[in-house]
Amino acid sequence: MDETLPWYRAMPPENRSWIGLVAQAGIAAFTEWFRHPDAPQAISTDVFGTAPRELTRAITLRQTVEMVRTTIEVMESAIEEVAAPGDESVLREALLVYAREIAFATAQVYAQAAEARGAWDARLESLVVNAVLSGEADEGAVSRAAALGWNSPEHVCVVLGTAPDGDSELTVEAIRRAARHAKLQVLTGVLGDRLVVIAGGDDNPLRVAKALIGPYAPGPVVAGPIVPDLLAATRSAQAAAAGLKACSAWQDAPRPVLADDLLPERAIAMDPSAREQLVEEIYRPLEEAGSALLETLSVYLEQASSLEGAARMLFVHPNTVRYRLRRVTDVTGWSPSDVRSAFTLRIALILGRLTNGDPQS
């Protein structure tokens, strides 16, 4: 091995010593089996038992196959020397059988190691997802995510929906396949009846949700807003959770839907962050833009979205009302002429007045 395997020469002496012991144990096990072929124990019993479990992490499966191949080749080259006259073919056939069993034993060792690592990774991922969803994400969660291959993408959002019935591992694997196809990084898990996905790598939460929606069960799927990193993902998760709770109030909601598109329903459902967002992003900018915009918007909404009716109430020309409503759209991003936007603006006005405590405002 030292002559033919470069990776073996580069290994620390301790690991090379363990590999030597494994090779010796394999040859000794073959000798014992060849002497007593009817023994009940498996051919490959304890061949790999001499090595510590850490060796499977220090040596790859490819390297182990090369080690086994080299050992078998050495044993084959010695058949003419060690076999009794006339028994060379018998010994060669026995070695072939033994090599097959060693190959199965190698696969079993690495399969068990992979299963153990997979189970550990699943628990680690569940801890990270639960920390984000519960608002307990900290540097420890970031470290655990890094151990799972999370490369700290700049754009992160959380997508929530109902988990399908059946094996949750299959659901998680389906999410990962969809994420690979969409070139997204994901941390995912099934928590109760919810399928939670923390996705990174795209600055459009609706596009992220559409890419990952396949494995979700029928029902609403809500995407939280984009946040800069995993530590801030709790904000996105809380918005998505509040949106999922309030989504039943909007029967015609698209699937998937943005948590920010559910702001009025979330506000009515007593979500404090939605109430604050409506006041700070709609009412305050209108208030700062001048009383005319607030008054015009209020009258327009009260007059069943009629330009002429609002103009009569305000004693101005309809074109003035039209201009002011365009200004409302420019300031808030919500158009009073759209039914859904008008509903959002109305809720924002109500909350803003309640916050001010001034019934005349």
C-alpha cells in the first residue's frame, strides 16, 4: 500500500497503523475460515471491528476499496507459495468468495456510518428549524447550520404550509430535490402538521415558494419576507406563521401567498408586527405627506371608491382627487382603485387613527 497508494503515504502514522491492523485481521479471518469453512460465523466477522469508528470518517469509501483491492492482490500473488501442491485453484476460488464477502462487509460498514450521520444531521437540522420558528435562533444555531452545509446566503426567507401525510423523510427529501433544481439552499423539517422550509439564495420570496411548493399538502402556503441572514430568519418565520393562521380569512388568496399580502388579515387577527407595519409603512408616510392625502383617501374609501362622490365631499375637481390618489399610490405602494389594496389602506387608516388616539385625525 505504501508503494501504490499515495493517500496512504500521506496519512498520519496512527491511521496507517489502524489500516495495517485491518488488513492483518482480514488475512487472519480468511485463514481461519479456510481451515474451518463450516463454521457458523460470517466470513467477514470482525474484520473491520479492529479499527475505531473514527477511521470511517478519516478514510473514504473509495480509499477503503483500494485498500481491500491491494490486500486481495497481495494474497492472490502468494497463492502459489502457500497452497499445497494441486490446491492452488481451490485456494484461488476460496479467495474470490472471501473477497466478495469483504466487499459486502465494506459496503455495510459505510452504509451504517452514513445512516448514523444522516440521523444525526436530521436531528441537527430539526434543532435549527425549531430555533428559527420559535424565535430562539442564536450563534449556536448558525454553527449547527454551517455543519449541515449552510453557506450563509445573503437572502433568506421562510416558507410555511401543511405537511402531507406519510413519511416525513420522503417529504424532506422532495423539498431538497426541488431546492437543488432551483439552486437554493434549504434547511427543512416537519414540525407537527407544518412543513417548514428556510430557503436562501433568492431575493424573491414568491419565486422561492413557487419553486418549493410541490411537496406541500393542499392548503395555504405562505412565504415570509426576505431577511439578510439566518439570525434574522425568525422575523420571516413569524410573519409566515401569522399569515398561515390568518389565511383562512382571505378565501381567494393565491397559493402560494406572501405574508405581506396578508397584512390586513394578520392585523385583524391581532398580529402586532402586522399592525405596526401597516401604520409605519402606510399611515405614517401619508401623514407626513400632508393632511390632504389622508383626507382624500379617507373620503374616497368612504364614498365607495367614487371619484365624483369624493370630489363633491371635498369641494374639489375630480381630477384633483385623481391626482391625490396617484400620490397615495406613489407614497404607499398600494393603489386605492384596486379592491384588495383599498381594503389594506382602509385597515391601515383605522389602525393609524387608533394609534394616534385622535378621533378627528
